[in-house]
Amino acid sequence: MAKVGSKKVLGEDIYHAIKEDILSADLVPGSVLDEVNLMSRFGVSRTPVREAIRRLISNDLVGMEPHRSAYVKPLTFEEISEFFEAYQLTQRLVFILSADRIAREQVDTISSVEKKIAAACVRQDIKAIRKLNDRFYGIVATGCSNKFLQELYIKLREFSSRLSAMIHKSLIGDDWATHAETLQRDHEEIIEALYRKDCDAIGGISDQDVALFKQKVYRALERPIPKGARSNLSGIIRTST
């Protein structure tokens, strides 16, 4: 994010800009958030930079140790395993309820978002894909008409965004076409089940969606998918851009 012209840049703006960089994997785990560099980047004093960093720390995206600069918090394999455990159960319930409750107009919107995702895949625009994916699944979550499940699911989706961005970066120039085709087919199955209000089918589609995502994550990390509910690995993930 460049300096915002004559507009005053606040801690809120800096927070969202750095958060976007983290979720899009432009700032990889372990990246240092140097306050002086951030002050120069945004054209601000130290106060709004520190305000943004404090918010990122409170949201568990950034870590800080005494007498050291803040850094993008690494993800452990244990965290990833626990995430998939929670994500699979939550998404399945959200999808089933949404298939029963979602309005046709909402599914129409989801379908239009999928067309934009397909176009972004052609451009290999990782940031656009991430944002549009969040919108796609966000509308599905809204359709479940349960604010508590919706809030939990959106929080899990934020964690998944970091993993998705790292997968996308690892696939560019490699197996991108196959990945994009699989993503589109997966989304189309979700949309069709929502249109049919097929609660039975969409539960299986959700499990398949998570299993495919999990497989790609561990493949990108060059690790075998752990058997059982959890992995006892605690290594730190580092990916190159």
C-alpha cells in the first residue's frame, strides 16, 4: 500500500494494509515488521504504526519478543492440524444449514462471484482470488442464518486465507491450470447443491472441499498428511515468494 495522497493515514489504515499483506502471503511467516520502514512506507509517525502492530498482535497475526522488532507470526503444523479439525466440522454445518435456508438471490450472487474468481485465476491474481474466495464463502455463511456459526466460520476462513495464498504462490508456473480447474469445479458443485437445496449432497461436497484443501496445503509444505485428528509436528512454516 502506498502513501494515501493527502489523506491522513491512521493506525486503522496501516493495520488493514499489513493484515492484507499477511493474508496474501506477501509478508511470509517470520518477516520482520520494522517500525522505521513502516513509518517511511506510510509517511506517518511511530504512534499509528505501533497502534497497528498492537492490533495485529491481539489478532494473533504478529508476535513480538522483548527488545526485538515485531514479526509475522509463524504457523506450526500443530496449529494447521487443529485448524482443519475445526474447519471441517464448522464448514459442514454451515453448508448444510445454508442449503436449507439460503435465498435463491444469494446463490445467484455466489454464482456471479465464481465467474470473477475464474477470471482472476486466468490472470493468476492471487490477491483478487483470496478476496473473492472470502466473498464466495462469506455469502454461503450468511445463508446459514446463524450469527454465531457465521462469526466462527469467518474467523476460520481468515486463517485459511494465509494457507490458500501460500498454496497459490507455490503453484504459479507449476500446476496452476489444474489447480484453477479443480477450484472452479469445486465451486460449481457447491453452487449447484445450494440451488437444489440438497442438504445431503452438500455435506459430502464440504468434506471433499476441505480434504482437497488439506491435501494441497501439505503438498505445498512437502509434508505427508498426518493420520488421525492431530499432528505432533511443531515445525515452523516458511515459504518463498
